[in-house]
Amino acid sequence: MAEVKSMFREVLPKQGQLSVEDITTMVLCKPKLLPLKSLTMEKLEKMQQAAQETIRQQEMAEKDQKQMTH
């Protein structure tokens, strides 16, 4: 990379104190809320509930068929 010459020259004091006014402070920001359950976990639970519901419906249909035949 080519060096760029500055028009200003750095000058350090020979006497006295050198002070720097770069003070770092903590900055508070809004808390980020994380979901208790991940989206994947919620999808899996919904799929499981749907599967259980279809099994219940099938069992009810089988019961109804058995009652009609008896």
C-alpha cells in the first residue's frame, strides 16, 4: 500500500504533561429478549400435537365403526 504523506507533523511536548481526553465509559442499551423456546422446537411441538390429534380421530372413528357393527 502506498504511504500518504501528511501535511501535518506530529509534535510531542518536551515539558509538561501530555493529556488524553479519550475516556471510555459503559453504554447501556436495551436488553434483547430471547424466546424461551426456539422456533424449531415450537414447530416440532405443533407437528406432534397434530399427529396426536389425527391418532385420536382415527381411534374415535374405529370405536364408532365397532359400535355400529355390534
